[in-house]
Amino acid sequence: MAPATATGPFRIVHAVCSHDCPDSCAVLVTVNGEGRAIKVEGDPSHPVTQGFLCGKVAKYLDRVYAPQRILHPLRRRAGVTKGPLAKGRELESLEQISWDEALDAIAARLQHVSDTYGPESILPYSYAGTIGVLGYGSMDRRFFHRLGASQLDRTICAEAGGQAFKLVYGKKLGTRNEDFPRAKLIIAWGANIHGTNIHLWPFVEQARRNGARFIVIDPYRTRTAGLADWHIAIRPGTDGALALGLMHVILRDGLEDREYIREMTHGFEQLAARVHDYTPECVAKWTGLSAAEIEQLAREYATTKPAVLRMNYGVQRSENGGTAVRAIAMLPALTGAWRHAGGGAQLSMSGAFKFNMPAIERPDLMFSSPLGREARVVNMSRLGHALTKLGDAAEDGPRVHAIFVYNSNAAAVAPNQNAVRRGFERNDLFTVVHEQFLTDTTDYADYILPATTFLEHTDIQGAYGHYFVQRSDQAIEPQGEARSNVWLFSQLAQRMGFAESCFRDSPEEMIRQALNPDETGHSRNPGMEHITPESLAEQGHIPLAFYSRDEAKPFLPFSVHESLPTPSGKIEFYSEVLAAAGADPLPAFVPPVESRLGPGARRFPLEFLPRKADNYMNTTFANLDGHRRMEAKTNHRLEIHPRDAAPRGIGDGDAIRIWNDRGSLQLTALISERVPAGVVAGRLDWNKLSPGGRNVNALTSERLTDIGEAATFYSTLVEVARV
Ligand code: SF4
């Protein structure tokens, strides 16, 4: 099917949802004769999208044409203090300017900051507000590399789990959604499939119709957990202990696949010795489960074939989250589940897509910057520290004097929000934000630049939940003066006097570079050799080479011996990388400092889950009335178990305060058994839409995970009291 065909007065354009979601849906956009998009729908020809979109994006035109869209460059009026602007009255504090004025002023200020404090005092801050190859990171990366700006370590979401999975397997691959219907046991571990990965759900349902059992392991009774045959409400941060306990039972009872282990893995004997002490009784004390439940789960998992694990990134957002993912990822290697069609595991399949990123990002440009070397790296999960403390020590390098935020609502999503806000409030910090709406972060901006949505620019995209490369064609003209990442940073580069021709590349040229190694000399994944800019433009979505639509040919990653990109060439129970770094090469359970097992629990006895809304994407969509109505039940609520509410004299609907040493929130109690005793849950929202102008990140910390130095949102202790 051609991606853009004229049918009478309407056109159907093939686009791709670029929100941070594993499904990367193929979207058909109907555009009328006036150039207005009048319908978005899932592409029925895409085997994973299957013709439907989630509730978030089914109403996408409400977002594209929202009256609150930023349509022009804006500048903070002289004398207006940085900080939350009155909701709905933000524009009174801002003035509209032309793009030329904005770009000239921003380029001049960045040059001044670079000349005065050094280029590393400029910090880009972005994440996955869009995950298209060009929109996520392309011309922006070239620009900041050439400038010599600090590099951003993008750790806020997937780094701990991603690195952990690669420590075991060397690459991020997983069981295809399309093979799930063959499974007889599906375990969703920290994965709210129904809320955040809805296109896996039809395959889960198909498997259940075929007789599969469906188990959910999650401290919170999500929509998905509510639909499970068995919901295991584990305590936050103890997933690694459970995985080690399952291994103990599997090995004690001889349920492992010795042949697979011999052929495919490295370090089995050491692992067996390590898990010896993780008895069900011992693990039960940490996890809050009974020893009998652990025994049952281990036996079900090891004896049901095919069995598949769907992990998501919730598991890794605790202090020991990297090790937890690593231990869970070892389970299918122990039982040989990878050999069975429909078995195995899925965390992320992004490792299958090898776009030519060196050509797109041009890290070599750092050596042409005033630094003449690689710039320092700043961890995005410690933004509060970066804006308030970095530079205090001589070895830090310069303080951050300019921050350029795009694809992220940093003031709302970064942990330890009070520190982040103190940083953004600094009068000596120059802040630019490229955005679609006036968010919590634009409240601190000196300049706000209007950004396009995925309907308004062209891109290509892989996925972390399926194996299709897709092209997203521009369906409509940008709203107002909104502009894409590629355009914005190309213009800025030229104003900064960067002469390299790559700063004048068009999106089409960059798509060709991403797909074509011949022009740049970089090698890429052989699985993508058949995908050319032309074939992608013609077909819209193309599977990677190993993908077969033939049901008799399931995709079986890690099922037969191949040399894996690990030091041993095998699946590593014993990590040679960690051993070389002087770290524990085997998984072990270390209780999180911020948990009921840690020292802080005396003062703050409740474990806090700052959970994500099913109908928002982090904070994206939270400002739209239709989406807010879908989340109305938990707006401004703290879910608390009756056993925790009663001794505190808290009743349903009471005003309560929730606090720790980092901050406090005023919320309303929702007495709920969706959380287990000892755990409370509140939902991520915009600050300006939250009581007191603070969201859940007022409570979270900047402590980092054990692997990957990622954020630890789910290792947070609090106390709660009736107001
Ligand atoms: S958010 Fe996810 S499920 Fe929804 S349309 Fe986008 S890719 Fe599909």
C-alpha cells in the first residue's frame, strides 16, 4: 500500500505514532481537500497495530488542533520572574516574537555563554517526547556536538534495564508479539500491558483463548493485574529477590534445561552456588509473598511450555533495578524457554534496529568544537544536582549557565523536583524550551519555541515492541509557526556560523543517511539491508529481514547457538563485564535503602509508587480535558490501603499530607486495596494541575540504580497524615 494516496478530495497518509511507547503504531491519517487532518486510525495492514490505536492517540486531533498549542515563538516579558505562571494566563507573561528574532537572540546568548564559561556550561536536555529517528535525536545532536555542549546521559527511563539485559544477552531482542498466542503461560512482570502496551493485549487474549494462564507480578493492581488469573502483589524493589528465589526452586527440583544451559550459557555453576541461599522462606520475608506462592510460581514457570515473560521498565526503577532485570532475564535461559515458539522474554527489541546513528548524530563534531575533545557527560536523572550543585567541585567543570529543553517536560518528570525547580529559577540560567504546549517547564523559559507533532513532520522509526521499520510522512502543514527538531537546529547552527554541510541536510537526506551505509562508510545491521528510502516510502512499514509472516516460522531469538556480543559469546549468568569492573559478577538481592527493609523506614514507613497514568504518556496528554476525564478517579488522590489508613485516622476523601525530607504534597485519600499494605500510590501529573503546584516528583530522589545509573522513582519512602 502506498503511504500517501489521493482518493477523491481526501488523502490517506501513512504516519507513525512517535510517542514513547513500545507499540510504535502505524497510523493512517485522513486529510481533506483543505489540508486538514480529519481522522486518525490504526493501519489494519500492520500486523501489530492491527487497525486500532490506544485511547491516548485515538483522539489525537484534539491534541494537534488544541487551542492551547503554542503557535509562535515566545519570549518572557522583561521583569517577569521565572516560575509557575498563572494557569491559562501564561501568555500575559510572554510576548510573541518572530523566528528570526528568537533564533538570533538564542544564538547570540549561547555564543556568549560559551565564550564566557566554556561550551560545556550549555546543557541539552531531551528524552523521548518523540521517538522518531530524526525527532528524537539528529540535527540537535550534531548542533550540540559541534558547539561543545555537555553531553546528556539519557538515563531517565530504560538505561538500567537495557544495560542489564545486555549484560546477560549482549543485545536487546525478544519474543515477537505475534508469537505470544502459542504460549501456555504468560507472566507480565512490572508490565501494565493493558495500559501501556495495548497492542500486545490481543495476542495475550488469543493465547488465553488457546488455554494459556496469565500471571501479573506488580505491587499495584493495574488494569492488567485486574484481568489476570493470578495477581502477585510483590513489594516494590524486591523483584530481584523473587527471581533468585524462583531460580533456587527450579534448580533444587531439577527443573532447569541442562542441554540448553550447556550449549548456550556461561557461569551456570557459579549461579547455582549463588542461588542456594535464596530459599522460598528467605525470599518470602523480603517480597511479602508466602513461601508456597514462590514455590508454585517457580514450578508453574519451569514446567509450562512455552512460557514467556513480558517485563517492562517499572521493574528497573528501584535502587537495585538493574540487578532485578538481570536476574529476571536469566530465567528463560535457565529453563530453555527461548527454544519454544511462543516462549522466551520481552523487554525491548530496540537492539534489532541499527540505523546509522553515527551519521545521524555526528559525535565526531565534538572534535571540531572549541573544546576539541569529547564533552563531559551529565546524567539527566540528576538534573536538580546539575542545575544547583554541578560546578561546586573543581573536577566538575563549569556550572550550567544555559539549558535547552526539548522532547521533555523536565520540571515535571525529573526526580527531586524541588531541587530541579530551584535550578530553573536561577536568574543566571538561560533557558530555551521547544514545545507543543505551555508546560511546567516553559514556566521557566526565557524563550519558548513552537514544536511540531508527528503529523506535521517527516520521520522514520523503529520500535521497542515490534520488528518493523516505518516511515512517517508529513500529513499536514505545521500548525502556526511550529517547526521540527531538524529545522530548528539547522537554523541555529547556521546562525552560530557552523560551516559543515551536514547542518544543511534535509529530512530526506537524513533518512537516506540513516538507512544507507554506503554514503558514510558505517556498517549496519544486515537485517535492514533490504530496506531503502525508496522501498520504505513505497510501503510505509517493512519488517526486518528475519521476520516471517509464515506461521510455521516463528522467530526464536537465543534459541540456537550463535556467538553473542558478550565477552564469553554466550548468555552470561556470570558477567565477565562486571567481574572486570570489580563488581559482583552474579546477581544478588540488596534491599533498597529507601524501602521498608532500609534504615529510613523508621521515620518514613510507607513505600511510595509515583505511578504513570494509563491515559497519559508520562505527562504528555495530561493537559487535555478528554484525557483528564479518563483519569478522573485518581486525580489528586493518594491510594492508601485500609490497614495503613486506619491507624492514621484517615478516611476516604480526607485531605492528607504526604511527605519526606525532599518535599510534601497535599492530596485526597482514596482508600484502596489496589495497593498492598505498606505501599501508597499517587499519579504523575503536571505540577500546575496538581494541588499546591507540586507533583509526585517532589518526593522522589536522585539516587541512581545499581546498573546504568538510572532514576529510582520506585524507591521512595514517605509518611502520610490527615490534615
Ligand atoms: S501511544 Fe502507543 S499504543 Fe497509542 S497509538 Fe501511540 S504507539 Fe500506539
